[in-house]
Amino acid sequence: MKFVELWEQFHPTLVVAKLMTDLCLMCQQNTMKLLRAADLPDNEKSDCAREQQHLNLALTGRNVYKEVCKEAKDHLNE
């Protein structure tokens, strides 16, 4: 506890960075819904899971982008 007290005393403006994410707003909201879905009725859980398809599309797009970047880099190194 002393470390935190000293930190706050000598460096009150320094804070620990909040967690960063590269998810879009829709993906973040869907993920939060799924985390809270344990207490929801089954039909609402199904809706949350269906909305999560957006994340799958985003991941597919990200994978295509990475592959294109890798191919371009390989082509430059030839």
C-alpha cells in the first residue's frame, strides 16, 4: 500500500492506462451483452449470439487485410 501512497503523493497526475481495444463499438456492445446474457431468457441469449456474427465478419476482414499486407511485404522482398 505504501507504493500507491507514494505514487499518489509524488506523481498525482500519472495514472494507469485503461485497457485498449481494437473492437468497433458494435463488437464491444455485443461482447458486453454476451457477458451479461447469463441471466437473460433463452430467446434474448440467441439474439445476442446472432448479433455476434458481426464480430466474425470483422475478424474475416482483418484476416484478409493481414494476408494482403503479408503478400505485399513478401513481394517487396523479392
